[in-house]
Amino acid sequence: MADKPPHQKHHELAHTLLRTFYEALEPHMGKGHITKDELDKAFALMASYWPKVLPLFAVTCKVCQEQSQRTYNPDARRKDFLTRIVFSYIVANVAPRMDSLSGKKFPQVIVRGIQKNVTSIFHEKEYETLNLQAQTIFSHIGTDDDREAWTLISKDETMQLLADKIMVRLLLRFKQFNHQRQVFTRNITLSLLEDNYAFTDQDFCLIFQAMFGKFEDALKLEEGRLKVDLYYGEETAEKLGKIFFHFNQFKQSAELSAQSQAMRKSGAPSRQTSRR
């Protein structure tokens, strides 16, 4: 099957963004802002006119004209675009290192575990929707290289918002933090049985911070909290704040445990012993 022309890809992208806009407004139903009937009517009206604007995209979209100069040929074997969007973000934010015992490179060694988490954490329909959004992003930025994906995404405000929405949906799955952390770690650990690599609590904290740290930074300012609620639904900032509270508690505990283990291995006296 021939690849779709660029203007048709953008047309489908805009429709995805329209659906995203609808989902962002839906949490405000019944709270004095807008009724569900009003939103349904508005969305139905926009959707009914949607096919008529395809020729307009073909004529006026300068980005489409630029993209027509190059061809995007994605690897047909790749179907899990949602995992790609998540793992490419990890690769962009975690410095690689070689494990001295296994000889494996981190974080590349945990990609199968990340895939297990991403594909199992969402219900089937929700996964399909998010996977389609991720595929749309890769088609728009025109690359099949995970290493450069987020560099290109960051240069496009619309793509950045769409990608961030995916990451927030993933982050919200950690509402029951301790339980989901255990599931996350178990999925990765099981995927590493043949690799002789030990996934530690410190590794988890590093990955979690890399994936979601930007949202914790946003919550530190009132303006950031307001934007989070605006973009992702009312009370989202509060929900994310609770997740980060539990994460930071765990992170502090993991750091103290790592320090204690390091001291025992080195034979250094504990602080209590050294004061005697």
C-alpha cells in the first residue's frame, strides 16, 4: 500500500487533535462550565464539516509542501508506536551506561520491560487510541529514528502537546503508586532474566524521573498547576501532586538503602558507630 500523501496525514492529525480537545473538555461536564449536550453538538458539527476541509490542507499547508520534498518510510515491522514514543523519551533523558557485571547497556537493556508495562497498563481501546496518536506523531516528524524523535517533537508545539498528553496518561496510571511501582519493576525484572542485569530501585527512580520530571517541575508554580488542569482536565494537578509525593518518599528511602549497602560493602563504620 502506498504511503499517504503528507496533506492527508496532517488532515488525520488535526482530527486527532480535535478529539484530544474534546477529551480535555469532557471532565468539565456538569461543573457549570459546559453541558455534555452542548459539547456533543459542537463536536458533531465540527466532525460533519471535517471531510470538506481536506482540499484546503492540500492547498494551504506549507509544512505539507516542505514534507513532500522527502519521503517517510517507516519500518513496517514496528506496530507499537506507543512504546516507541515512551522509550525514545527515556533514551533522550537518561545517559547510557555499561553494566560491569552483565556487559549490557542501560537503559537499552530494559526496552522489553518498558514495552510490557506500556502495553499492559492501558485497556485495549485506550491503548489503541494512544498508539494511533503516537503513530501520528512519528508520521508528522518524519523519522523512524528513536534517538532523534524528541528533538524533532520539541520543535513543534502541537506535537509536543500531543506527546505530553500521552505521558500524562501514563503517569496517571501510577495513582496507586506503590502497587504500580511493584508491577512496573516486576515486568522489567522478568524481561531481564536472560540478560543477567539487576534492575534496582535506583534504576526505577532514574527512569521515573526521566519520564515524568518535567511535570513535577510544572506543579511547583501556580501557573504550571493551572496549565496542567487546563490541558489535562480539572484536578489533574492535584492527582499528579499526590503521585510525586509518594515517589519522592520512595526515592528518599531507596537512596538511604543504597548508601547503607555501599557502607556495608566498603566495611566503613556506620554514623552511629563513628560517633562512639
